[in-house]
Amino acid sequence: MPRATSRPQRVGYATVEDRIGQSVRSAPGREPSLDAARPSIAPVLLDRAFGQEDITVLRHEVTARLAPLGLNADRRHGYILAVNEVITNVVLHAGGQGRLVLRAEGGSVWCMVTDSGPGIPGGYLDEPAAPEAFEVGGRGLWLAHQLCDEVTTATGPIGTSIGLRISLDAAPDS
């Protein structure tokens, strides 16, 4: 017979903050801020393995790390969308597991997403063209190319690494 405990038992997580902890939260009414001199930014902002159940949490973690960097909102949200598309592709097409490393260096933010899948088929390696309106899927890499300042791809039979870069030099929101 199971033993009764005085603590409530939980399965899963109620909120993103429960899953990843206090790191997403800031003081009420305050955004975290960094000194205007960008060299004080820690180079590695996030280094995390992920799977299917982590996509939403990982998107929130990337959002939290980008918030204090001063990117304008449109560029920041576009970059987050590009990152989300690439990690979703890992889950759907490359075995379901990957690693994301987010770095600030040289006036840019780089997100490197790696997997150990079978590699990207040759027909998808050129800069992707816009998919037809009736096509289902096929927009992830195309969106990444539209929303990032640079996209790099290294792929082969033992996995793929996709790098997404966005410059921090754009004027911040006022």
C-alpha cells in the first residue's frame, strides 16, 4: 500500500518557470540589464541539450538570455522564431535530440544547434526558396535565412550543425 505523505505530489510542471527555475524571472517591473559596453557580456549565454519535451522551455530560455542584450523587438522575436524552427527540425527530422549553444561574441549573438541525425539531404542545402503556399512544412530553414544575418550549415551522415547569427548593432527599442 502506498505511503501517504504530507507534501503534494506533482507530475510534470505547471509553468515554464517551474521547469527552468528562477532564471527567467526578474524583479517586478524590471528587465535584467547589462552594461552598455558589450564586452562585459558573458560569451556563453546558454548551453543545453534538448528533446521534444523541451522545445517550449528552450524557446523561453533563449528569450530570457536575449532580453538584456538590447536587440530591437522585431529582430529579437524573429531570431527566436528562427531558433525555434531549427530546434523543431532537429526533433522532427534528426532523431529527436540535439544541443543548443547560445553565445555573444564580436557584436553578434550566435546560436549553434547540433544533432546526431542522418544529415540534411542535398536538395535542402542551397539557400532555400520560399515554399509554395499550398505546401505543408518546409519553412523552417527558409525562415531562418530570412530572419538571421547569417546562417551556416555543416552536415553529414553523423549529424548536422546549424549556426544562426544576428548582429547586436541594430538600434535598440526606445
